[in-house]
Amino acid sequence: MLVHERHRIPRGVKTPTHHIQFVQACYIHYFTMAALVMKIMTMMVLLPNILANWPFTTPPPYTGAPPGSSSCVVAHTTGTFYMSPGQAKVIVDSTNSTCEGYLCDGNTGTATQELSMSATCTQGCVDVVGSTNYCKCRADCTDPEPAATCATGWTESNSACYKFVDVKKKFADAEAVCAQDMNSTLTPIQSRDERQIVKTLAGKTIWIGGDKRDTTDFQWSDGTPVADGYTSWKSGEPDGAAGTLPDINCMTMSKGGKWMDYTCSKRKKPYVCKYLLA
């Protein structure tokens, strides 16, 4: 019986299938290269524009027209502002105390500050009139009064200023020295707290601001009768009638804070001056 063997294709011999695969591969390669060439050409066209804008930055915030050949730029602490030719704008700072008005000159592209549109006010007091026309300070806003303080060399307590003068003077001479220094007076002792302040400042016997040179009863330097308020007389005082010295019409205070009447013109003592803060 005759047996036929299968037909075998010799090794190395190309079949039609191989030719089709080869052609397909060539087409894929061609189109891939063509796409790459197109990308390269596009990049070459765009490259000058890319380089012209390098490095890339975020544009500043602006109000009004975008920047252009005739627009104006205002660099302010609150931001960068662009204005159209002829445009007026007011810019208020973050504390609402300063308002700056600007006008854009379209011919020069320069924004000029206009003082008639601007204002400098107390913090929080700027009032913008007509949205962007001009600024003014609010009528109900006033500068706070500066805190009153005592002059150099004086001690402050309860809205008053005190100064110990450790120079012995007769009563009238001590009054004159106080009057020439801040228009003060010898200190009237009108409360326990005030007595303590003066006693601490002086630490010794002093003149205080009470006398009866022109009256029958003791009065303080502000005209208030001594007997009508706080008193700290030493036991047995005032005893002017029992004294051997003349002119027992002025008041002293001891180191311990007790009051006595004493001769106004025959003895000298240190003293404390006082004036009130406005």
C-alpha cells in the first residue's frame, strides 16, 4: 500500500502570511515616525513664544481693565491695580485709616495720586463717597485723646500729680514755688489714701495745703473748709491759742501723718506740691 507523506515547507521559505505581516509593520513604523515629525515641527513653531514667556509667573491680581499699552498700574500695599484710561479709583489701606485716590492718564499710561480724592483719618474712620469718587474722614470719628500723664519728676495717683520738695521754706514761699511749677498748690489732704501718698513721698514733717491766714477756720488751698471732710489732727490740735509763737495759722503733717497748726512765718519746712491732670 502506497503511503503519501505530508508536504513540508522547507525552512527559510517565506509564505504569503509573512509578507502581509511585514507590510503591516512597515505601515505602522511609517505613521509613527510621521506623527513624531509633526510633533517636532509643531514644537519648533511654538518654541519662540514659549521662550519669550519664560519663566512662567502668576499674573498679579487686578481691578479694572487688563494691562495694555494705555492702561495704568498702581502698586499698592493691598495689591496691584490696573486702571483704564481716564478711570478714577480710590484705594483704602487694611486699617481703614488711609485712602489714596488715583486718576489714570491715558496719554502717558501713568496713574497720578489726587490729593482731593485722598484722606488720612483715625484708624477705622475712612468714608468712601460715591463708591470710587473720593474719600473723607467720618464725622463721628475723632482722634482719641492722648492719655494724660504727670510731668517728669512728679508721681501720679488718682488723676493727680505729686512732687516732694526737700528744701525748707516758709509757708508762703513754699506756696510760691508750687505755683511756679505746673501751677500746682501745696497739697490738700482730703482722704486717707491721699494722706498715705503724701506721707510715703515725704517721710518727714512737711507743710500741707491748709491755713487760716485770711479766715477764722482752716481751709484747704482749693477753698474747701478742712472741717467739712477727712481730718487727721493730732490729739489736742489745732491749739494755736496755746502756742507761744505768733501767726499759728498754717498746717503741717508729721512723719506719722498727723496734722498740727504751726507758725507760718517763723519756721521753714519741706513740702509736697500737687496738681490735677486735665
